[in-house]
Amino acid sequence: MYIAQEESFGPVMVISKFKNGDVDGVLQRANATEYGLASGVFTKDINKALYISEKLEAGTVFINTYNKTDVAAPFGGFKLSGFGKDLGKLSPSLISCLRVQINERST
């Protein structure tokens, strides 16, 4: 799917179906792009969300929320979505290996 492989800016969200339990297939499709600025995981299973977020090739991974950021958190992408990270104490020493996880907990 073309739109899922491009780095689109604007109010665009790609939602795709997958077979129940096919986490590795979902990860393969999600990472099959030249870009990796941000991604989102929505699930009731926090362990699954954390597992997936570790495997996603994206600079920011939102869990059960999207686009809620802390202005003090390092920002930047993986692959062609950026070189290094902006902001944060570690920024001068990082190239592109830091992933920021933002988790929305329900109360």
C-alpha cells in the first residue's frame, strides 16, 4: 500500500487489518518502509504493546495515544526520517538509536 510506505504529513493515519496473533507479520509490514519518524500501537495488552514498540523502527512510539509529546523529550526519526535527535541531554552524543515511548495509561 503506497500511503503506508510514504512519510505523509497532515491528518493521515493508516489502519490495516491483520490476522489475530500475527505480530511478526505486522512488524514486518510496519518496518517495510524507508522512513521511521513515529508510530502508534493501540491494544489492551500492555506487554504486547511494549514488545511491539521495541521492534518498531521508529523514533517515537505512541502507546494507546498519538501525538502527545513532552517538549523535553528527544525528537527524531530512524532511517530517512532524520539524522540524530533534537532536544534532550543526550542529543549531542546520539546518532539515531534512541527510541522514545509515550504510554497513555487509562485510569
